[in-house]
Amino acid sequence: MSDLLSQLVQFTSATRLYSLRLGKDDGAGEFMVEAFAASEGLHAVGVREVIALHLDASVPLKTLLGQKAVLETSLSDGTRASFSGLVSEAAKLGSEGGFARYRIRIVPWIWLLSQSRNSRVWQDKSVIEIVDDVFTEYAGHADWSWSDEVVPFMQAVQPRSYTIQYRESNLDFVSRLLAEEGLSWRVEEAPSAPAGHRLVLFADSSIDSSVPEDATSASALGGEGIRFHAGTAREEQDSIQALAARRSLQPATYSLLSYDYKNKQAVATSLPTRHEFGGKEAPRLESFDSPGQYAFTNAAEADHYAQLHLEASEARNKSWQGRSTVRTLRPGTRFSLTQGPLGNMAGDDAGLRNFCVLSVFSVGINNLPKDAEEGLAELFGPIAALLEECIGACQGAQQQLQGKNRPDSLNLAAQADLGSVISQARKLGYANAFEAIRLDVVWRPVLADGTGRRLHPRATAQGSQSAIVVGANGETTASGSDEIHCDKLGRVRIRFHWQGRNNDASATCWVRVVQRAAGAGIGMQFLPRIGQEVLVQFIEDDIDRPVIVGALYNGQGEGAAAPTPGGASADDQGQSKVFAGANDLKASGQGNSVGGNGPTWHGGSQDNAGHRNPATQWGIRSKEFGGNGYNQVLFDDTDSQGRLQLKSTQSGTELNLGHLIHTADNYRGSFRGTGAELRTDAYGAVRAGNGILFSSYKVQHSAADRDPAGDNAGGQALLKQAALLGKSFNEAAVTHKTVALAVQVGPQKADASIISDTGAPLEAMRVASAGMVDSASDEVAAQDLTSANTRTGDNKVPHTTSALIGIAAREGFGAVAGQHLQWVNEEAVSLMSGHDSQQVSGNQFRLHSGQAIGVLAGAMAAGDGGIGLQVVAAQKNIDVQAQADAITVQARDQVSVASANASIDWAAAKKISLTTAGGANITIDGGNITVRCPGKLTIHAAQKLFVGPDRLDVPMPPMPNSVCKECILNAMKQGAPGVLV
């Protein structure tokens, strides 16, 4: 034991292959490297497990975590190569006496990203800007740079319109983001950097600025390049001992298809490789991918991504796996192979001997004295077994760090002959296994989930989320009437609940809103308003492709049930009082006691003392911008009280169907009736281009038996009665030589009307109302309408053949006007009654006619008192005038003219003649009186006086002399009754 300690005390970095410096160690080397194992790769977090000895067995492990660590390796030319990083894990493997064996894990600073998980949004940012934003959070340890070719390379694509990191480690997010864009990183030493190294992000592995030459390859010692040579301790330069090619069949063509919904066109591309991926019999495989709508802004961008995927396959078609003792070899460097078998294969093309290193798996064992090595093996176990554990620890750590985002460059450890590597390291102190590709083949990262070969190959969204709709400036509260903020495509902006802590509160994008029905000129449209909470899903589970699928209520109602401690009922808590204030005209309990938005209809108050609504009311309600008005469709499914309401608060316009009650939001009020109600405080109109029927005649309407909608049997029966009545009275008018009924004979042409060339108005209307159309064929139905078909049949249903408005009242019909009631038409008006008709006027009654007025009374029988026609003026005079011709008063029997209180005056401008059928006559003509009688003239008088002439002048009433000549001429042409010709 004492001999071992004495040997370890003499252990210095000047005489040994490896040394380890931690923190601000000046190089005295408190930790003595015994061995190490490392796994590194492009686009990967390298892990270096160092087994070290320390003379203090009580080193506090927590003081080691986070320290800068530098593992230095002595090179063949006497210089040292450094591998720096941060200590992420430390463990004491055993101790004896005053010293102990430790295991220290060293990682690059990018490992820190794996320990941070975040959710945030970037809008209209390039990948470079996003990665810089993430890395800036680690400014105390981070150092990074972008290779010169990255900026022009990224100009081929537009900035990312919307990028989300959600519940994802910063490392996973950056790794997949760079892989999507064909970018990768390597690690190089930078003594001035906080952690001693720099992360270099590059786009093209075939150029010198991205992939520098390995120090051993560039060294003049032993000649330029790295020799293919056996590895021995006496060689002046490290060399490569084994190199083998590995080929795999890859897709030879990459095809991409997306759809540009803005320009309504497909964006597609298909790129074949120029390489020979196999022999003559090898199939040329195609990889086709459709990464979703609007994945590319144009065809050039689609070509860009197809080229990235193709290059990823080309880089994996042929790779080289080797084993070497090159201590400077690390991923992201290039070397030139000399003195190897490839020289003959390459011929004069030196470029085929240049390689880019993808990954390196290395093992180092310090050159301890043999006695010390054996003593340590006896105390703590053999170093070979411990190295195998360290190798497994490296692989496990990398799998845990990057998981599905683990690059395939780390697959080397599973393929390499690790036993040979360890065996060679035990002989020479160092050995590695590496993977490389030709330098002229561009390498693209491919992650375990396929990122790099495909866009969005796996889900990055973990189910649905909710978000808040925001305005143009990210506000969640509407200003005045600006309650909706949308674009021309009907998209709105949202902010997720987890946004804001990373200065991304204003990073919102336009998000489409799912509609329950949508199509060209069809569908429905609901746009959530500012401040509403919405449910968000993601197209193809891509976190960067959100879509709104619905809105959510997120408030707590004013009358929400409070906790009921001690077994108390809800009523005891006073909640019912909130709802008790509602009535037919007033709502209550509709506010939100805890923010958000609560539903208009709910089941929070079922009792009769409250809203009387056991959640039976539901529907759709909108709201006017900046006000309280709304439009709604309300369904009420209360048992045996079904109700439907279509309502707008604008002018109190409503259509109520079913069980009619008063309502005030959630409150179900008092009974108002049953049936249907259509009302408005403003103007209303009902239009039907082919006719409309209003009827109080019931028809069958049940599940088992339903009459046709146009059934008007009651109205047609009344029209038939009217036609018979019209015919009878028209015949009576003709018999009694008065004016015939125009609706019966035709007002302008015999047996014709406006709606029919073969029927007078009354008959034409009866026929039109009895129309029948085909129910099986629209074409035949149209023909039936044109031909005014009235024939019935199995497939015939009633339908008016003219644009009629029919009103059929089973018991009574009232047309009442507070001011005026007008009846106007073009052809004829008929008012018919099977019994009595009355026309009563509170003031004057006027009856005007352009031609004749026919009044026929007693056509069937005389009225009360044997009177056929009675004209009575209760007050003042009766004035009957014939202003253009004669008045004829005729009676079959007696004509009585009597004056109850005054006189009877007969006056004529020329002559008055009284004549009997027996031939007696008295004629007053001018100034003469002539008496004629074939028989006796008898005069009875108490006194007879015959004196000289005298004169009585009687003024004659003035008569207007205007005549409607046009009316008379038209009537004469038509032969209308009552016109003298």
C-alpha cells in the first residue's frame, strides 16, 4: 500500500499520457487520470467518462459539478491536445486508506440545454435567430459561431412564420430544428471560451470553413495526411490500422408534394440522385412525402428540402468505419489517407482519399507503472472491466440525452469492435473506432425519428391545448366594437396559456378555425372573439400547425354552487337568492363570479323559486359588437313543453314555435300560449313567388299520416260555393235586366280573365286553386303548372297553378285596420256571403263605378216586411240624380210617393206627363196644360176660380256635362252590360 502511494505521488502529467485539470487548476493535477472512454459525433452531445485517482478520499462530489474540465492528451510530437467540457456527473468508485478512485463525466456546454425544458413561440424568425435566442440563455458557459456558408445557404428558405417549442428540452428543440434545415454542429477547442470549447454550426461538410483538417493530418511530422499503418509505440505519428467500407441501399429519388391554399395550386418536386446506389439489379427506390398544406412557399423551396433529404441518403449510401491511434481525431474534422489500399483504388484522384469524420469512439489508458496498475486492480478492480462499464455509461447517457432526437452518427458504438479498441488501448495507451464519409459527399443530420429525411416525421404536439384569442397587439380584452380580429381567410390570433414568460407574449399567428360545415359557397362560420378561450388541436400533430376546433366556457357562474360544509344544503348557503330575482322581464344570476365566460343557459337553478330550468334550454347566441344586443336560436326540451325560438333583439323580432312562454336568458317564465308567433316592432313582409296559403283548416300531420302541404280542401269547397252563388245571381241579374256579375261573365272578355283565357275570374281562381302537380318528377311538375293541370292521380299533390294568395278561414276571418283598409286589384273584386253581408260606415259611405252599378234585391225572396230593396236616409235628404240621361222608376204594382210633413214638388225644364193605361193624360208642357181623357172628366171643388194667366219659375238643378269618353268607348268595344250604344 505504501509502495502504491509513493508511486502515485510521483505521478505527474509531464511523464504520463493524460492529465485532467478542473476549474482554475494550475496544472498541479489533484486528479490523476487512470483511463477514459469517450463517444462523440456530429450533431451529438459528446460524453467523456474519465476514471481518475485522488489522494483525498473525501473530495465533496457536489463541488465538482459544473466545473470546467480539460482532459489533455500527450501527442507524438510532444505537444498536447485538449478536450474540454463541463463536469455533469461525478462518483466515487472506491477508496482505500487515504486515496480513492473517482469517475468524472465531462460533456460540452450544449449538454446544459438537455436540462432545460421550455414552452415558447417564435414568429417570423429564421432558424439562426431562433437558435441564437436559445443559446443566449447560457451566455455564462456558451460559445458558438456560424460557419460562413450558413447565411447564404439559409437564404433559400423564408423565415419560419410560426415556430413552437412545447414541453421540450432546449436540446431536443434545437437538434430537430437544425436537422429539419440540414444544419449541424461540431465542437472545437477554444481556450478563451467560458467552457474551453466552441460550438460551430455549419451547413456544408465538404468545405474547409465548415470542417477543418485534423491536426495530425495537417502535421508535417511523418508526412502530410494520416498513414494507413500498423500501430506501435515506436511510430513517430499516429496512424489508421483498419478501414472498411459499408454500403446500404437508399432511396434514389425524393418527391415532395404540398398544397398552396392561398394560390390554390399544388407545389411539388421530384429529385433523383446522380450517384449509383447499387448494382445493375438494385431497384431505384423513391421516397414520397406529403408534409401538409403550405409546407413550401414555392417550387424552389420544395426543391431545397428535397435536395436536403436526398443528400442525407447519399451520405448514408456509403460510409467508412475504421480503427486508429490518432489521438487528435474528433467529429467534424477531415483527413487525408496515405499509404493505404485506397491509393490504388483512387488512382490519380487525390480527392477520393479525403474523408470527413462523423463520429469517434475512443478509449485511453494512462501509462501507469506496472506495479501501480496491478495494485490498483487489486484494490478497486481491473481497469478493463471498468472501461466496459464506462462505455455503456457513455451510450446510455447519450440515449437519455437525445432519445428520439439522437443522431445516427452515434450508431458507431453499436457497430464497432469495442473489444479490439480496448485491447489496442491497453497496449498503446490509446485507440479509437471512427466513422467517416468521403469529403466530397455532403453530410446531413438524420435523427432517430427520421428528421432530416422527412419534414415533421413524428408528433411534436401532445394532444389538444386551450388558448386565448387575442387582438392585433396581443390584447385579451376587446376595445369597443372591435371584438373580432381576423384576416380575409377567417383566421384569428391566439396566445397559449404558457406564453409570456419568455418575452413571446406577442408572438401569435393566424390560426384557422374549424367549422362544422365548410365548402364552396356553403357551410357555417363562427369566429371566436377577443378574450374567448378556444380549444386548439394540431394538424398531423405538428406543434407548428395549430387549428382551432371549438370554443370553451371558462367562467364560474354568479350562482355557482358553493361548498356545503357540515352537511348543509346549497339553499342554506344563500345561493338560491341569486336566481330568485328573475321574472318574465328581468334576468338574474347570469354574471361570472370568477372571470372568463359563462354559458347563457345552464341548469344551476331548477327549482320553481329560481329559474325553473333543469338544463332543458340550449341553443346558439351571438352578440353585437360593442353592445348587448344579440341574435339567437333557442331550443327548449322541457317535457311536453317543447319550444323553438328564432330571435333578434333588433326591433324585438322573434319567431316562437310550440309551447310559448316568457323568457329572460336562463329564466323560464309564465305561459303565453301554444302554436306559433311571428312578431317584430319594425316592418315585416311575407313573399311567395308562386303563391301562398293561409288556412285555419286542419290537416293530418302525424308520423303515420301526413296530408300534402298544399292541401286546401276547405278553401276549395268555399270557392265552389262562391262559383255556384255567382252563377245563380248572375242569371238573376240577366233575368231582371240589371248589370251582370263581371267575375262570372268576364270583365274584359267573355269567359276570360288575367290568369286564364278560358275562365272568368271566379272560375279561373277556383281552377287555379285546385291545381295538381306530379310529386315524383320536378320536370313533370313544372309541366303540370304550365298546363294548369287539375287531374288527380297517385303521384299528384295539390298546388296552385297561379301565384295566388289564399286565405281560408274555417270559422271566421277578420281584417281590421285602425286607420285605413284598402282593397285594390286590376280586374275584379268579389265579396260574397252565403247568408248576410253588411257594409257599415261610421261617417259617409261612397260607392263609385266607372260604368254601371247594378243593385238586384229580392232575387230569391223579399226581405223582412216584404221589402226587396230599402233605401232610408235617417236624417236629411235622399238625392238621386241622373246627370247624363233619364231616371226611370218602375214598379209592377203601385208606386207611392208621400211626404209626411211637407210637400211634393214635380218640376221639369220642358214637360211633365201623367198617363194611364186607359188613355187618360195630363200634360204640362211649357206654359200649357193639356188634359186628355177618352171618358168622363170629373172635377170636384168647393170653389172653382179661373182667372188670368200667372207664372211660377222653378230653378232647375245644374248638371255637370263632363263625360268619360274613353270609358264609354272601351265599354262599347267590349259590349259591357249597362252601356247605351
